[in-house]
Amino acid sequence: MFMNTGFFEPGKTKTERKFIQQAVKQSQRLDGRKSGESRDVQLTFGGEYGSVVVSLGDTKVMAQVTCDMGTPTTSRPNEGKLQLYVTLAGVSYLDSVQKTHDKRSLTLNSLLERTFRTSRCVDLESLCVASELHVWCIRVDVNVLNHDGNLYDASTVAVLAALMHFRRPDVTFTDGELRTYTEKERDMIPLLFLHYPVSVTYCIYTSNFQPFVDPTLLEENTADSTIILSFNSYQELCTLNAGGTVPTDVRTIMQCARSAANRCKAMVTFVRKALDQDEQQCLEGTKKNTGMLGLMENSSQKLSFKTLMKGDQKQQQYKTEDMDLEVEAKPNPKLEADEGENADNVENVESDQPAQEEELPMDDSGWLPQEPEPTIDPTKQSPGKPKRKRNKGNKKKQ
Amino acid sequence: MDSSNAIVMPGERITIIEEVAKEKRVILGPGLRRLDDTVVASKAGPLRHKEPGTYWIDNYQRRYVPARGDLVLGIIKGKAGDQYRVDIGSADIASISYLAFEAATKKNRPDLNPGDIIYARVLNASADIEPELVCVNSNGKRGKLGLLADGFFFKCTLNLGRLLLRENCPALAALTRELPYEIAIGVNGRIWVKANSLRETMALSNAILTMEQAGYTEIDKICDSLGDVLQA
């Protein structure tokens, strides 16, 4: 059963701050991870379409997608709506001040808005049934069940997985009459994606300029600045959220970006694999039909990043060789699953995915600058001071 | 101490104690209360007994309820008049007077800032007024109380704090065999540790946190693995 494991917020005393700074100086973390090592991500899918629980260490986030018919805005008459609602009420620290709590939920909300709405990851035009009259409104509820740091990554993964897991009913609009088909009449339709964004969070301390990925709450509270980067699976930047007091130079940010881009790509692959596995289980009927409580229980079946992605690290090395195989192998199970009238629609999705995946090797981090050679470094540092100042100015604006 | 695992639930009438009470005086500890001639549990958990006649319920709880004489770890939150406001994890924020430190006078005030940790004793605890702390004993000496500098500080459940403080608990002794360390345990579920090096402090705090789930038999195992980790 889930439980608010923290109860009292850590990282509020000088002793803790000093200790973590010292530990960071020696590149040590309390849970024994390396600076670039993340906690294991676990996905649990609910019985309903679009309900997912993501746990990242002790952090636990639940996302639920629902849909509804509505009228479009006048400015965008042929687009559906995507709305995100974040609730942090599940975490109530006994000694925390309400102010920090509000700030946290605002930050999380704005990050999710920028990652999923502003970057236009869901094809909203495909959600239009009748222009200016009827569109689908997709609502995503994000519930934070337990907070042990890095809410951002857990929430973005949860929202992405929930949106990808979600299916909406088919609908027709003829002679001014709207007809919604039940699941028995017509197969449910998945959402169309333009790209798949996920975020990665880094903490930076004054005592060591090396960024620490996937911070726990203690590390997050004692950090001098936090950088959140969202990338999609094509390694395009969707969101950058930087703040704090450490003078971060361009190199650090680029270093973060490079590893974040790889991590995001792996994460999206993981979500895809988990979805495939879940679908297979549903088809075979081996999946336990769990309710809301079952989702949060520890006994429920979890799809873990570490186990699912074990073989993937090797695959990445011969990416180009395996690519053709993967493309061929992927559509088959899904096509079998989605036989029926909306097969055309499914094919659309399928044709989208392989095409984009084939592009991958080409734009593979081409925009990311190479690590500057050590010989160039000293020359860079002397004119580097004005640069840093400019950075600070930027941060304040954000 | 009798560690029989009789679990009682709130509202349950406990006849064992009533039997004993007929012959001798009994003391009802936390989680037990007397209703006329009966003894009733008000919390859930295993019923504990200590000779000659003390009974209490060892219930799992994370909110600290202050009691007079408790040793607690508090975080300084700020200054208010001639008092410091201290967070001890109770419903109310506690207070400690400037004069409640060793050798403190009106002129010679202790130098404490928000975020500092102090080890203090609860002087006054009543349901209706905020708890009051003190950092000296009745002779005006500080003893082990006062500001705790360096080291590492973490919060845990009340049970872990009580478990470590139990007279016959082998945990602290077993840890002493592995490494030298300083520790301050507050019954309000807060622990401060300090070992020679950062690495040792880290390992120590992790070991202590794992002990919560462990039985007495597993404590030796944890300490062994702690020794292995430190030697590697």
C-alpha cells in the first residue's frame, strides 16, 4: 500500500545542507548512486484506458486520462483541447509551510503545460469531430501520491504513458447528429502523437559543478539550483527550466542536455515497450483487473525500467543494423490487435512511427555540440565571465 | 520487558491488566486508559509490559505528542522576543528561552540561527499551551544538551527512536563494534549522527534507517554488512 513515507520534509536544516554539500564535493550520494545514475522507474497500468501509476524510487505519481465532447475555442475552431490538472494534496508534510507547497504545485503545473501543451505533442486537430461545433476535450489528472524528489520526471512519464495508453471512443457526425459508438460497436481509437516528450531533472551544487541526475527530496531541497530539461524521442528540446543561485555555465547545461536527450529517448522506448507488454497481457487475459487501490498496491504488476531496458543498451550500439528489423517487427502485433473498421486509423499511427524512427540515426544529437577539448578550455574561460553574467540575467527573467 | 505479541485494538477491553490491578498497583502508559473499573486500549499495537506493573501500547505513530522530560531534537525556526521558536514535530511549535542555556545571561545570549539543530529536554507539555524546552539540567549544567554541529540529521518514525533507546536494544552496541560514532536520538523521531568521515556517517545513517524493519536477530546482520561496506 502506498504511504506518505516522508511525512516530515527533509533538507530544511543547516546540518543537512552542509552534509549534502560535502557529500556532493566527493561525488557521493546518500543512496549510493553515482551522479549520473537514476532510480528505477516502474510503470503500472490500470484496468481502464489511460490510467497509470509511475513510481520513481519512493516518488509515486498517478495519471488518469478522460475524454469528453465539448465545443472548441473560437480562435482554434478545428482543434480539440488538452487540459492538465495537477493535485499535490496527496502529499501533505506536517511541518511544511503552505507557501512552498503552492509554489511546488505551480512549478509542476507550468512544466507539464509547457512539456505537453505548448510543445503540441498530441495532434489536436485529429480530435476535431465537427469544426466549430464538436471537439474532444482530453483531460489529464495528475495525482501525486508520494513525494521523494523529482516529481517532474515522474509526472511527465506518467502523463505521457497515460496519454499513450488512452483510447477514445469512435464518433460520427452526420446530419447534425452526433453518435458515439460503444466499445462493442467499434474499436476505441488511440490518440495521435506528433512527438513524445519526457523530462529529466538535474541538481547543481556550489561545491561541485557536476550535475546530479534524478535527485531525491533531500537532494532537491538542499540543491542550489535545479535544471529541468524536456526532450522528445527525436532529441529535440521541448522545455528548459533553470533556476537557482549557482552560476551555471553553458558547458554544464550542454552536458546536462546531452545526457538528458539520451535518457529521454530511452525512457520513451521503455514506455512503448511497457505499453506493448500491457496490451499483450490484456489480449492473453493474464492481466489482473485491478481497481484504483490495486494500482497503488505493491503487489500489483510493475513494469520496471531496469528489467525492460536490459537488452536495449546493447541494441543501441548496433542501432542502424537493428533498425530495419525493429520496424518490421513492430507493427505486426498491434495490427493483429486492432482488427476492425478503424484499421485505417491504426495504420496511420503505424506509418507515422516507423518513418520517424528511421529518421533517428540522421538527426542523432547532431545539434549537440561536441565536448570542448581541454586545450580550448583556458582560452574560453577568460572571456567566459561576461557570458556567465548574461546567463544570470536570463535566469531572473525566467 | 515482556515482548509478547498480543495485539490490541482501540476500544478493546484488556482484562489481563484488570486482573493484575486487583492485587497490586499498575501504571497505564501511552495508549491505555481507565474507564471506571475497566482498562481500555485507545491505540492499536502490541501490548507491552514491564515489571512490576507498567503497561503500554507500542503503537506505530509519526506525529510526536510532547511529554514532560522527553529528550528531543528540535530545529530552530526563528526568534520571537526573548525566545527561540523550535520545531520538534509536534502539533505546536515549541519555544525555548534565551536563558535556558548553560551560562546564558541577559547580555550573554546563545548564538543560534534558523536551521540549527538543538538537543533539548521538554520542560512543559500540556495540551493547551505550547511546549517549552530547556537545554540545561536543574543544576544549570548543559550535560549533553545544546547545539549539535556538523554530522547528519534525519527524521524517522517515532518507533525507530524508541526502539534504539530501549534498554536492551542491541543495535547501538552492535554498531559500536563496527565504528566509533556520536548519536543523539530524539523521542520525537529525529536522529543526529556523526562519525569520523562522511562516508561512515552516510553508511551509519542508512544502517540505522534499515533497522526499523529488522528484528533483533537481523541487527547483527546489518552491522556485518555495514562493516563490509566500510572496508571496501
